[in-house]
Amino acid sequence: MRNRREEILMAALELAAEKGLGNVSLHMIANKVGIKKPSLYNHFASKEELVEAMYEFLREQAKANANIPAVDYSALFAGKTALEILQQVVGGYIRMTSQKNILTFYKVIYSERTIQPVAAKILAEETERMILATMQLFYAMEVHKLLHFRNPDMSAVSFAMTVHGLMDYDMDRSEAAEKAAHELLMNEYLAWFCEENAVK
């Protein structure tokens, strides 16, 4: 059973998906939950705080639903090639961000990032998380001699942004017949990346 905070977050998500983030007021959220607007302030000081809490909650929920464990490089690397590792990591991220609630949330904030500062802030934060996680992965792969990078930090930025762009492209052209082609494109990119950064 949902607690009150979760009810508020999910009500806000439903309203934002229906009306757009900028058109949703705290009063509307309170009405949907069946509480008075002042009661919302027991949970969130502002609409911006509510949206940021929604992002964290939905991200953690999606991560759990996609069965993404805490990073253990020894387990992740055991008996795998560099390509298999990247396929597993990228596949996990795609599974996580494809969960219904987080995908709805991303669609809302993507559409409003140019007019809602909180939406732009969240998208920038997600990109920064992706880049940092990729940097950590690449340093570990370098140490384990799975890949070699002349500049691991910039390689991580380039990789994360390319994967992100390919995922966006896949979402934009998500017809079933084309989906397989886009998955193939992602796999081709990962294979190329491993060849380009192979340990000599």
C-alpha cells in the first residue's frame, strides 16, 4: 500500500503526463490525492522540491524493478569480454529508463526542459550521473586491462552522450519494425567502441 508521500508523487506524475508540468498546481495535486493544499507542505516545501523528489523516487523504483544491483566490478567483469560488459551495463540502463513510470516522467520533463528550470536541472543531473558512472566503469576496465583509453574522462563523456543520443533516437523512432534496427545500431556502436579502445 502506498504511503501519503508516494500517493502525492504519483498523483503529480499522472497530472503532469495529462496536462504538462507547467500546468499542474499544488492545489490540483492536493485535490487529486484528496487532501487540502496546506497538507502538501507537510511533505514538500514547493512544487520544485516535489518534482525533484518524484525524480529520485521514480529512478530508485525503476532501478529496483530492472534488478540493477549495486556495482561490484569483480562480479561484473568475471569471465566477460569488454563488449559483454558494455552490453550488460547499457542494457541495464535501458531497462531502467524504459520502466513505465520513469519513462512517463522523462517524457514530461523532456518536453518542458526549455521552459521549466527544474526539468532542465533534472535532465542535466541524470546526464551527469551517467557520465560519472561511465568514468568509474572505464577506470575499472582500464585497471583490469579490458580496454585502454588515452583519455578515460573524455572517452566516458563521449560514450555516455552517444549512448544517451542513441536511446533518444530509439525513443523517437520506436515503431516495432524499426526497433530491431536501432538495437542493432547500439550493438554496432558498442562493438566499434571496444575495437577502438582495445588493449594493444
